Amino acid sequence: MMEWLLGIILLIIKLVVVLVGLLLVAGWLTFGERRLLGWFQLRPGPNRAGPAGVLQPIADIIKLLLKEDITPQGADRWIFRYAPAVVALTAFLIFAVVPFGENWTLFGKPFPMVITDLNVGLLFVLAMSSISVYGVVLGGWASNSKFSLLGGIRSAAQMISYELPLGLSLVPVVMLAQSFSLVDIVKAQSAYPFILVQPVAFLIFFMSALGEVKRIPFDLPEAENELVAGYHTEYSGMRFGLYFLGEYVTMVVLGALAAVFFLGGWRGPLLPPVLWFFIKVTAMVFVLVWLRATLPRLRYDQLMHLGWKVLIPAALINIVVTGAVVLWIGA
């Protein structure tokens, strides 16, 4: 009975730590991204709220909480209200299967540094990323605006198109690890990170994930530097903030998944495992910000051409080559 109670307490602790940590990281990531963009583009970033602008995330939260929450006339109120929560919730749920360190020993018992180690963790990640499409397209449809509807449809087409190469890029990882568990995938990289033997899969995964999270150069659903913001045009206040939060949490999740699948997860010399995991995630997020400051947006036909005619064939060829090599080595 005590062991069962201890397990429940440890699970609650991990849930609180991960949830609060992601919220804090996402909040301060908005500040870090603006400062980095200012540095890349030779202009000041936020520098008015607090010393060097460090209180800017708090000012943003206060602004979003105090802004009037408007529901457009003719909108589907229930779907309009809860669609943003779907985007934010699925981003948080993906992190439930992401391991961020080696097991600790607590009270003589192993304390896994993951909320839950599912034997089908990879399938869970793909399922959650698919569900997030509904939050985007339903938010655009429920707004009763043709601009939001077009943004939602365009977003759904993009996200569905890039889900396929995203999943295919991870098939060679499963071949090498012989498991769908994210913990087993990290353990399989004890000798070397998979990026050394699967650079093509890593590039396909990274580009597909960029299309999935709608970051530049694949930010066509939002077109964030234009006046009309796509599927969330009619949103205001904290409902818009949930879309905003979902995007930044997804950036962290993308960095974490890239670290787990290709960069060895928590593995590294000298430093503590959790610190190595944090360094790898930070490096991936830095690259995302760097790309936003560097690349222009693709045209929609270029976007679809890249996904269907380049990434998917390349992923299929990579699967065949990897399978042949694995069979040859096994023989």
C-alpha cells in the first residue's frame, strides 16, 4: 500500500515539475526569441519592461489576461472557446513520454526521469501531433470568418502533408532501436547518437517538424508578419494566448524529440544527464530562432512540392536503404 502511495506521489511531483517547467520555459522563450532576433537583425529587442527587458514575458501575460475576450457573432461558441486548448494540451501531452534523464534511486526504488514510459511512446507522439490539427482547423472554422476558415484549411493541409514524412523519418530509428519506447531509443544510442548513421532521417524529421509546428519558412497558416493572422484572426485575450503558448511549448517539444531520437537524449560526458538533455534542447530551439531570422517564407506550391515530391520519396528511400543495411549486418 505504501509503495503504491509513493508511486502516486512521485507521479504527481513529476507532473507538476514538467507542467510548471514547460510553462516557465515557454514564457521566457518568448523573451529569448525576441532578444535573439534583435541580435540577428541588428536592432534592439524588448528592453523597457524591467532591466534589459527581462520582465517582458510577465507584461505579455498581464496584457493577454486583461484584454477583452470577444466571441464573433455567428461563431460556434463551444468550439471557438475550446479549440485553442486542444493545441496547447496536445503539446503538453507529448512531453509525458519524453525521458529527460537517467533513473534516480529514491528510498531504495528506481525513480524514472519520465512521466510514463509507454512501450508505444513513438506512436503516442505521432497521435498527439495529429490531434493538434483539429485545434487549428476547428478554431478557424468556428470563427465565422472566411479569412480564418481559409487559414484553418490551409493549415490542416500543411500539417497533414508533413505528418507523413515526419512519421516515415522515424522508421529507421525504430529499426535501429528495435523499440517504440522513447527510453529504449535513448538507451540504444549508448555507443553513438543516431544522427551519425541517420543524417538524412534527421534532416527529413527536422524539416517535417518545422512544417508541423508552422515555423518559418513554413509559417503559411499564420503569416505572422502580416496583418491577417490566419486561423486565429478572430481570437483575442487569453484564447489567443493559448495558441501562442502552444506554439512555444511545441518548439520545446520539437527540440526534446530531436534530442531523444537523434542526439542521444540525456547521454553525454562529464555533465549531469539532465543538464545534457537541457543543452541539446536549447541548441535545437536556438536553430529554430536562427532560421526564423534568416529564411524567407515559401510559396504554398513550393511548400507542398517539398513535402510530397521531395521529403516523402527521400524518407521511403532511406527506409529501404536502412532496412537493407540492417539485414546485411544481421546476416
